[in-house]
Amino acid sequence: MTRVGVIGVGTVGRAVVQILEENKSIITARSGDEISVKSGVVRDLSKVSDLSIAVSQDPYDIVDDPEIDIVVELMGGVELPLAVVKKALQNGKAVVTANKALLAYHRYELQEIAGDIPFEFEASVAGGIPIINALRDGLSANHILSIMGIMNGTCNFMLTKMMNEGTPFAEVLAEAQALGYAEADPTFDIGGFDAAHKLLILASIAYGIDAKPEEILIEGIEGITPADIAFAKEFGYTIKLLGIAKRDDAEVELRVHAALVKEDAMIAKIDGVMNGISVVGDRVGETLYYGPGAGGNATASAVVANIIDIVRSGKRSPMLGFNHPLEEGLRLKNSEDIRSKYYLRLRVSDKPGILAKITSLFADESISIEAVIQRPSETECAHLLFATHEATERALHGLMAKLETLDAVLESPFMIRIV
């Protein structure tokens, strides 16, 4: 028998216990062994009084238990989970985690500590979608050319409502919070940080890039307005929060931001709280992975799949699927060197000569304008909406800084990248 300890018996942890109990016969058949949850750890003991397992409030009760073979870490956070997972590995126990923040900062350190001890983390990215195993195993014969994905269901739900129903940002955020999709403090989701943690994990598997969140481009969806929605619709786009990893010769660009995506693109059709990730390999071409990115059962399904894999396959090394370095000389691209097309919104004084003055600043930064629309905003004010040809982040930021200095520009320019 394989014995499991679950640290963090919340929504996902409870679902893990239930799946292992209720689907026991099929899990035993697929793993080749009986898997049992021996104990769990929870902050509030009163919330798990209905469970059949022993519970405590000390994670080291599980980590130091010689009878437990696999430690499942579902606490969240970074520092305490890091200490707990390190101790579990040092005690020779296999680890399964859904903790994306832990891996965003410490994945290489943990791989070094794990060595030949199984360490699985499928649930850390896109919930129930098996994207980790797809990259690490199914596509292992390929050079990965790009990864582009919707990796945060909260933002996708909000943007879908804004695009389809014209719901303003503040109103749709309140709805997402009421439905439990967004936290009381939604910054981690709507600011793009959750998606960035997931992108870094995928980029490590695909490229061997050891980057931290602070080293990559991360923007959220907070500034999107009805004017941006109208522009997107008029030009055949939808707006998505995307995580993008792309190889360009010896460099890999990593970025998370809102993006205008053509309506006929596969990724544009993923709506609501669902996640979807496109991966392009040099041999297989494009593959698309779609499914629920969060929720107790979906995430627990991935956790239990990792447990089964450990029991069935035994030791698995290395954790990220390669012996570092994966490819010699591959490095992180400077965010300022990333090239894209851009959409730019300006609120300006509606006076003669303003448009000419603004377009001259585009020319100064060698940014070519593809389309421009003027929309009335209020008395003596207007919105100018621009779409550009491809330019660098450096040039675009230089343009925005110059626009800020114009008296005719009444508020900070707002930009969305076009992919």
C-alpha cells in the first residue's frame, strides 16, 4: 500500500481525498497498488470534522511520518511550503504540489534537492489540463518554438463578459468576486502575476530558462475600457490575457499581458473561466490544450494523476524533464527588445492640429501607424485610437513618454499589444 499525506485540506485537498476514496478501484487498477490517504493538515480543524482521515495543524506531522510515502503540498504561499517540501525531499518522500508561486521562484533549487526522488507538479499550471506532461513527455522530441496561453480563468471570465456583453470592468470584477472566481484582493489575478508564475514553469520545461517573475514583462487587464472593446470588435479582434513564450534564435521572450487576438484564432475561441494553451513544436506543429484551469475537482484530478504516475512508474528524474542546461547558450530576451504590433488609446483635447502633432511623435520613434480612429469622448475631448505596425517595446515606451508631456494629452496613454 502507498500512503499519502495531504498538507492543505482545503477545496483542492478535500477533493483529492474524495477522489482517492470514491475512485479507489479504478485508481488501484491503473496504479498497480492501493493508495490511501493516511492524514492531512489544515489550519482550522473544525472545517474537516466530516473527513475520515486523521488531521492536525502541523505540516511536519506528515513530513516526518515514516509511514507516509508521498507528500501532497496544497498550502499556497512560498516560504513555509519551501521549508516543508525541502524537508519532505530530504526525508526521501515523493512530493506532489499545485503551488505555482513556489515553483516560479524555487523550481531549479527543488530539482537539485529532489535528485532521483519523484517530484510532480501537473496541477500548478492550468488546473486539470495535462500541459506539464504534454511538454515534458509528449513533445519531448521537439524544439518548442512558442507557447501562448490563456492561463488565468478569472481574467478570461471577465474579458469574455466585457467583450460579449459590454460590461464595464468594475462591474464584471464585482461579479467575478461574487461568483468566487476572484479574491477580495484580486491583484494577483487581474495584475497578470498568477499567469506569469505558470508561464515561467512552462518556459523552464520548454527552454531551460531560469527566470524569476521580476525579470519578465508582466501587465494585467485593469485599464481596459469600453473604447478598447469597441476598437477590438471593429477590427475583428477579441481581447485576452495571454502568457507568451517565444524562441527567437538564441533568445527566449517571456511576457504576460492583455492582447488583441484575431477572432478566428483558436485561442480567441476560449471563453469564460476555461484555460487554453497553444504549443508549437518544430516537428509536431501546433497543438492546443483546453480545459478547466481551476476548481477543486479539476485541480485534484491533476494531483491524483501525479500520485498514480509516481506509484506506477517509480522514481522519475529530473523534475523538469532534462539535465540542465537543456540547450547551450539560450538566454532570456530583454523585455525592451521584444517586438509587437500595438494598439494605443489617447484621450486628447479636440482641437485643430492635435492629430498632426501626435503622429509626428510616432515618426520620431520610427513607429508606423496602420490605422487611426477618432471617437468623441466628452465636450471638447476625444479618444484617438491607433493601431501600429511592428515596433520594439523600447520605441513604444519612448513614444508614450513623449505623449505624456503634451498638454493636449489629458490622461496617461493606454496600450494593448496585438498578436
